[in-house]
Amino acid sequence: MIITNTDPGNFTTDGVFVEPVTVPPTPAGPATGMVDIVSGANYGPVDSPQPFTDGPSLISMFGTDTTSQYSLVRAALTAMPECQSFLGVRVTDGTDVAAVLDLGTNGNYAAGALTAGGTPAAGNTVSMTVAASSASGALSYTSEPYTVLSSDSLDDIIAAVIKLFNQTGAVIGSKAFVQPVFPGGSETIGVAALKPGTAGNSIVISGTTTGGGATLTPGSPTALTGGTGGSDVNFLVLTNKFTGSLPNPGQAGATALVTVQSGSMNYQPVLSIAINFPGYQTEVYQNIKAYATAGGAYDATTAQANAIAAINGTLPNQSGSAYWTAVAGSAQIPPTLNTPQAADGGTDGTSGLTPEMLLGDDLEVGPTGLYALNGQVSGAQVMIAGLTDPTIVPDMIVWRTRENCVVHFSFEQGTTTDAAIGIRQSYGLANPGLVLGIDWVRVNDSLSGGTLLSYPSAKIAGIISGVSAYLSPGNQPVFGAQGLLGTERIVNGINSVTQAEAGRRQQNGILYIGRPPRSARGPLFGLPNGMTSDGVTRILDIRMLCFVTDLLQQIEGQFVDGPIDTNPANLGQPTFGLIQKAAMALFNAMKFGQPQQISDFSFTLGSQNTSLTAAQGFLIISVNITTLSSAQFILNLLQVGPNVQVVVQTAQ
């Protein structure tokens, strides 16, 4: 019998019972294939690590800037497609500003009125005319004539004329949309320009009457009045949730469009607002009630309150904008309709970036720059994209030791091998957890349409990320070769790095994109060697150290505060036995599994354990891991000649 409630009182009859038990999860290693990039960008949150996996998700988060030295986007695109797992941290110099999108007007509307009079008579026809001047000459529109019925009142006639005129959505000139919408009082048609400004004053209205009876006055053209320009009058003000210039015109360019969804500005208007941000999903907010009472005309207070609730997401069961926050503008007149309004004013905050800003402050609350990655980079590769100042690197090395990761740094464009070796020695840039890069890589920039030199550490980290931690990344091809045109030292396919120079680089732990041995005479790019900056430690060894360190923390963390015996005969038990069982299972899988990840291991209670150390709460474990070696030097003892004796062998 299957049973899930194993409380003693639940067993009432004899028998065999089975309780399904969930298999405990196997500890997962750290994300050694992740590349984390800190630098500037023209959009996105600041000092906040954000994940992305490819070009579209990168650009939607951090914008399109690829031309500045400190470009997070350029570095990330360079690391692709070898790397497909990233964290990005945008840093600014403090001058960054969010773009603002004004929905509304930059002036006041022109308005006028037609008044009905006389006594309606059957067969009497009435219509209205609106005319305006434009650069192409005078334009006018006259509504279809309405034939008065014997039962019509003056109000009936007014309603009929309004309906006939509004059926066409008449446009008078390029700058003057008009609509008879506002009742100016009893038996009066109010006419308003739907675009503000002094151009509205060039619009004229008049009524036409035939057959006597009801009349519309004025019968001769009379100019609309009240239009003014230059003042800042807005229906809504939208502020982007992130700083940066991406929403500005000339870049992605965000716009918003207000339309009348139903009704008219005269009668129960309901608005729709669409916010378009190319590269992002268009956000549409409908059913924005813009009238205060049933049958009423546009009411600014009601319209603004409902639009703000829709965009800011305060309505029940509706999500607000992912990119914009709305506040009320100062306009008491209707918003501009049917014309996109553009965002502007966003700034990037990158022109004043310094290495110190990019490094940031290691704060307990709200760390900035590189330190914003605290606690999120175990096993990963980390860089400050565009950084060429070696004085910052020692701080990066201290941080990387604490955070269990690998850090990258590249020399300036044009740095020679000997100069790089001198900088490495002068600034102490020889550390097993530091990877040095040289020779900036030449890439096609799909965003700017040009060719750029990109930070070499980006492509180096990308190549490393594409290889499992237990393998050397040396001699690996670059999958993204279609976007990699060459380097400072490989131009038009010609490699100017000599074998002697390559040897000096390898001995000093300086990596570069070049022709790996597998493509010495071919088209492939890659890493000719796989050494860290000390010239001794292989990249695979430091990555495996990060990998195993993270695994041990996962395995052993659950046993912290477990009981340990201080008796020498049973020292460290039972907690050590539980830890050992879990660790042995893991390391055996790494040694004997497919693929094989380590050569050998030991996991023992260290000789440093004593009754005293146990009494102090210490459990000291000796862990030794032998990594797989790598065939760096393949030596052939070759003999060729007629007298060479050959022993025929079969392939094993």
C-alpha cells in the first residue's frame, strides 16, 4: 500500500507500506560558462546585474551603443555566440537622465461656435463649412446638407449637422484638424481645432442655410480664436523608468499616440494610448474614460486620472507599463490626437566614466560597479569592458578571490608584446585567477554598420565559456568567426605574430586571438594557448578550482552545525561520515562518468584535526583533486628513409 502520512497513529492494520521518497538533487556546479560584463551603455538599470543570452535580449536591456570605449553592448556582442549566458552591469558617471515623453500640447487650441436660430421648416437645408489657409492654398470642407423635418427642433438640427460633419473626420490643412464637439450652450455648435497653436487662428467657420426657416450664424466666415503657441501644456508626462538616450529621436525613438476609441470629444469620449518603442513590445492602453458624467464632454481631470492608472498599473487585474511612469500634465484642454508624440531628453552618463567609477564601491547595501556582482559570479568570468588601466586590476584580483571567479583585463590598443610584459611586471599582473588579453579584435558591427576594434578580453572570455571547465580552451576554434575579421596583428588574413613572440606571450601568460595549432594555415581563429597571467597555471585548473570550491560549499553547507565527536577514537563523526558519503558520490561521478572530468581525488579527515580543534567547532577535511592534463606539446620522433624499419601496428 502506498502511504504518504507516516505518523504512528495512521497505521491501523498490519501490512507492507511504501512511502515514495523524492531523490535528493545532485549538487549543480557553478556557471563556469557565464561571462559577466561591467561597463557603460545607453539604456537600462544602473548598478543592477541583468541576465541576457543573445543579441536581442542584450539590446532590449542595455540599448545599442557600440562606439564608446566603455561599451557593455560591444563587448557582449563580441563574446557571442560562443557565450550564451551573461550578466551585465551598467555603470554611469552620474549625469545620466531618463527620457521624457510629453503627451499633449505645446500651446492652446483655437475655438469658435455656430448658433442655430430661426424656426425650423420642412425642406429647409442646413450645413456647416470649415476652411483654412495652408501652404498649398485655401482648403475647405462643407458637410452634407441636412434637410429639416417638420418634427425637428433646433437641437435636432444641431445634432444632425454635427453627425454629418464628424462622419468624415475632416482634415483642414496639414496642421489643423477640426471637429465640432463642444456644445457652447443651448442650440450652439462648438468647433475646436484638434491641434494647438496659432495656426488654429487661420481656421474659419460659417453656416449655410437654404429655403428659409432654421439658420446657422454666422453665415459669413468667422475666424476661430484663442490659439496660442509656445507654452508647455501637457495632457500627461511620461518618464522612462531607465536613464539613457535610446528612447530619443535618432536612436530607437519612442513615441506615443492618443486616439479616440469611442464617442467624440463632445460626447462620452473614451481614449486609447499606444506607446511604441522600436525593439520593444508596443504597449496599448484602451478604455480610458475621459468624461466625468454620462453624456458629458471631455474632462481633463477624469481623463488624466484614468490614463495614469492604466499606464502606472494601479488598475485591478491590469499590468502597467514596463518602461514608463505617468504623471498628470497641466492641460485642461484635450490631448493632441492622431499624431505621434516623441520622447526626448535622455542622456547616457558615459562621457565622464573613469576606471574608478567602473570598479565602484564595495558597499554592504547598494554596491556599485564591479561590486554590484557580489555573490552572483561564482565560477564565472568577469571583466570591466574597455578597461586598460592596470592600477585597477589588483583590486579586481582581491575581489575575485573572495567571489570565486576569474577576472579578465586587456592592454591598450597598439600595445606591443614587450610593453605588455613590462606592464605585467610593473603592476604585479601575474595571478592564477587573472587572464590577460592583447591585440584588439576587429569585428563587424551590425548596429552601426561599420567595423570596430573590440576589447580582446570579450572574445577570449567567450571562447573560454564555450569549453567545459575540465578542458583547456587553447586550440579551440571561434564559432563566431563570421563576425570576426581579424585583430590588430591579423590583417587581411596575414598574421604578424612570430613564433618567438608567441612564445614570449605564452611564458608570460598573455592570451590573444590568433591562429591556433589546428588552424595554423587555415581560416579559423582561436586561442593558441590556455594559460592564465602567471604563465604557469592553466585556465582549466583555475576554472576547476572555482567549480569544485562551489560544489564543496553546496555539499557541506547542509551539515554546518552538525555534531562532531571530540574523542580521538571517533574524531569528527558522525558529521564527517555524512559529508564524505555525499562528496565521494560526486567525485566518483566526475572520475568515472562520461565524460571524465578529473583524473583522481581523495577526500579524507585532515591530520590537523585534534580533540581541541573539534571542541572549538572545526572539522578539517583534506581534499585533493588531480585534474586532467592537456597535450600542449605533441612531439613526433620522425624517421624517413629507405633503411627505416617499420613495425606494422593495428589501431587500438
